[in-house]
Amino acid sequence: MEKVFISDMDQYMFGEGVHYEIYKKLGAHLSEEDGVEGVFFAVWAPHAIHVSVVGEFNDWQTDTHPMNRTEPLGIWQLFIPGAKVGQLYKFFVIGSNGQPVYKADPYANEAELRPGTASRITDITGFKWTDKKWMTERAKKDVQRMPMAIYECHIGSWMRHPKAEAEGFYNYRLFADRLIEYLKEMKYTHVELMGIAEYPYDGSWGYQVTGYYAPTSRYGTPEDFMYLVDSLHKAKIGVILDWVPAHFPRDSHGLADFDGQALYEYADPKKGEHPDWGTKIFDYEKNEVRNFLIANALFWLTEFHVDGLRVDAVASMLYLDYGKNNGQWIANKYGENKNLEAIEFFKHLNSIIRTRVPGAMTIAEESTAWPKVTARPEDNGLGFTFKWNMGWMHDFCDYMKLDPFFRKGSHYKMTFAMSYNGAENYILVLSHDEVVHLKCSMLNKMPGYEVDKFANLRVGYTFMFGHCGKKLLFMGQDFAQKREWSEERELDWFLLGEDLHLGMKNYVGQLLKIYNKYPCLYENDNNYNGFEWINADDTINSVYTFVRKSESGKDNLLFVMNFTPMERGDFRVGVPANVKYKLLLNSDDKEFGGNGKVIPKTITPEQIPWDNRQYSIHLPLAPYGAVVLKY
């Protein structure tokens, strides 16, 4: 065991905002001094008058272990002999306002199970990783040209364990075994986990964080979480975490007013508070705060082997007036609404991740037309690997909710995304946000009788998987969950006992299998080399036809999708080549819950000009029918 201490170089680098492993110094770490084992504690609290460590090792006495202040940054530190792994602790802080408060450790690696709010001494260095091959290959991959089918998942409500304690939550280890079985069966390539960094309130879903360096104790220990990631990697499944650098809650034990005044947040409430959310906004102007966040991102990517971070609420960071009315925000030095410090933060963050963790991804949840989100910082971009295509999501959902009679008037909602597809590297998302707050489940967004709803959703998913962009589905959507999602209960897995729901699961499984198998669906996602409309303008029939093209010229796919309940038995489609077309998928097959419309296994083109093509095929389409052909 080595001695841990804060050196002059540590302080200098932290003050400059470039101490990318500051989490190995601040917080609580096993240490040894003069042959005595114990724990070294350190906390940044420059405005504090007094800081002491309280915990199970001193019966929570505030005067037993006062900390020593070191300059110039105001870092308080103390070695406590005999303190041990597993013991709870907090920092007792008397702030600049003279008021005492008990604070959880901002750099703690484990927290007390809520409703407790203490930090727990732990050691995350002993886990034996077995994913060396995965990590080595990750650094070499070009994720832009790889398949990415993401399963967004909330651990606490995915499935409840009938015999487990802690309200039936699956432990990270047990969850790993059950989840991997499902992901491998369905052929997802990645899982995106909601709410892993510690948070106090279940209803926030993990988006109001108090412990940025601690996997939530709801589901086990940090080592248990490492087991989950390691197991997913052994199953060749990537792991993405939701990451929340945009804001944090006001809870008294958290970061808010940490040392008696604004420290992690902007001091002026017009910059430092979100009126709609009731949360604090990080001060991206402070080097130490930027360092806290950037080191945190690297912490998850390196110490826990996470493959990517989906950055929440990026737009709220970029715009000073986000969610605010006139008089509630302050313009930048140019009189604009852009947060210049947040822009530089993103460029710094993504540059460092690209340099220090090759192959790791950052994904922006950015809902505006901000330019160059995924362009490199050296090209004046923000540097993200991918951006959620929120525009596509809104247009898709708006169109799918329409009565089919009115879809012809909104036909171009479904084609618009391809007009800007080359602007960014996109992920098409149908996330948890689309199935909460009275927005209905995906199934219940669909118009018509029950059987129509399923057929509608099958053809909609086909459009999504054929369209350019990586894919994300929220848990339950792949078997047509009926109820809206709630964090208070598990998914309605019992629905798989019904033919239509089982048929939907089988259908999405086939879409995933096809998506992974054919490079034309993922190797050229952000340009027209991999996509071509056959007919984008069939407003009368509400039918969309396009091809996905491979670089090799082999195994191209033709998608034909009918978005009305009208059977089109004599439908004709122009084709790009005079070759045989082989049936890969028919959404109306009975195994998927359809009526069993027969599509020929092989179709030979005729020299009948159609859709501005020399050749065409006759293709009978079922109501709400989707057909995928290979050529």
C-alpha cells in the first residue's frame, strides 16, 4: 500500500484544469503513513472556514478529525489511521457563511443506499478484468462504419427479482446474466444504461446526480458494476452510460453551495440555475469544475471500461437562455445566447477522450440545429462521436400517430431527415422520453384497431432500421409494451404470452439480425453513398421505397413500405438493376402477427419503366406491409 498525498504538482494541474486523474487524489483512498494503514481524505472547499471528517470510525464526532487546509487552491486533507473499507463518512463543513453542513464526498466511489446520504470508503483497484481483447479491439475500431443497435435500459424497472431484497432490484451481477441472455437473443450490439452515477431520488431516473464518481448502490457495489461491464464485454456487447454534466440537484448533502457559497455552480442565479428543473448549473468557467467533469468522464471510460457516454441535455449547456424567459439569463460578452465556456468545455472534453481513450464514444443529446456537433474541434466542431437525431424522432412520431387518411399531407416528414443526414453522425432514437408523461407507449401512439397498431409499428420499425443512422430502442418497445414506462414497476413481460406481442419481438429480432448482417445498413450512414430513394414522393399511396447500397456492390437491400391499411395487390416498384431480388423479410408473415400475405421468394424484374428506372418489379403489398429484398 502506497502513501497518498496532494503534491504541489497535483494542485498546479488541478488549478489549470488538466489533472485528468484527480479522482485518485481527492476523495477517500487507502493509504499508509509511517507503517500505519488507514485512509487519506481530501476535498476541495476553498471558501470553507473549517472542514473535518466524520464517520463510523469516530462516531460521527465533528471535532475529532479536523482537516488541514493547503494552498493555493483550498484543498483540505487528512490521513486517518485505522479507517477501513466499508465505513461510512461525510465532510463536516463550516462554510463562508458560518453555517455548518454535512456533505457527501464529491469524489466518493461508493455511497450509502438511499435514503441514506453518506459516502462509503471503498477500493476499486482490486477487480480482475477479463476483457483485454475487447478493450484492445475497441481502440482500433471505426465506430462510424460498425453496426450500432442500442438497447436503452433502466436497471430498476427492466425486471424485478422476485426474491431479492432492496425492493426487488436485480443486483448488477444477476442483472448481467439475465440482460446478456436477452441482448444476445435479440442481436443488440450495445446497451445504454440510465441512472448509474449515484442519485437520491428514484423519480429523477438518475438525471439529478449527487455522486458523480459512484455507481449507484441501489444495485450493488462498484465491483458488482465492474462485473456487469466485464460480462457484457465478454458477450461482445458495448456499454454506454448516461452522463449528466449539465446540472445537479440542490440536495443539502450534494454539490450545491458546497462550502457555504457557490462553488461547483455559477454564482449568479441567472447563469447558475435552471428555473424549469429546480437544479444548479455547473460553472464551466472554473478550471477546477471543468476538471471535475472531464476527469469524471475519463474515470468511467478507464476505471470501469465503459465504451461510451451519452451526454444528457447538451442544448441546455450550449444556450444561456435555455428554458428561461427574458430577464432570467445573461448574454455573453458578444451579446449572444451562446455559453462560450460550455462550448470550450465540450471541445476540451472530446479532444481529451479521443486522445486518451481511443475508440471510446461521446454521444450528444442535442435537440437544436447547433452546427458541427460531431465535427472535430480542430474544424471548429464540438467533437462528439454521434448526435441523437431528435428531429427525425419528432417527425417520425408525429407521422406515425396520424390517421392514415391524413398521412399523405405529412408525407415529407418521413423524408426530411435525409435532406440533412450528412450534417452530423446521427443515431435514430426512440428513447424513454417518448413513452412517458402521457405520450403513450409506442404501440398506443399507433392509430386503428389493435391488430392495426401492431402492423403500423412493424412497418414503422422497418423504416427506422432501413434509414441511415445508428439505432436506439428503449426497453419494452421491441415487444410493443402497452403501458407507458414507469420506474416503479418492471416491464410487462407477461405480454410475451400473447401472439401479437411475441410476433413483434420476433420481428424486431429479425430486423436486428438483418441490420447486423448486411454492411450496406451501417458502413455509410452519413452520406448518400449508402442510400438512394427509389420513390420519396408517393404521397397518394403513402408508400416509401429506397435502397441501401454496400461499398462492394453486393448484398444491397431494397425497402418497400406501405403506411396505409389499403392492400396494394398490383403495386409496382422501379428497381436499380436487372437482377433477381430475393425476399429477406415480410412484415405480414403470420409468425410476426400478420395475415400471411404471400410474397414470392424470388422476383425477376420486367423491362417496364417505373419510378424513373428502366426496370421494375410487381410487388403485392399487404395493408401496413413492409418488404425487404436483397439484390
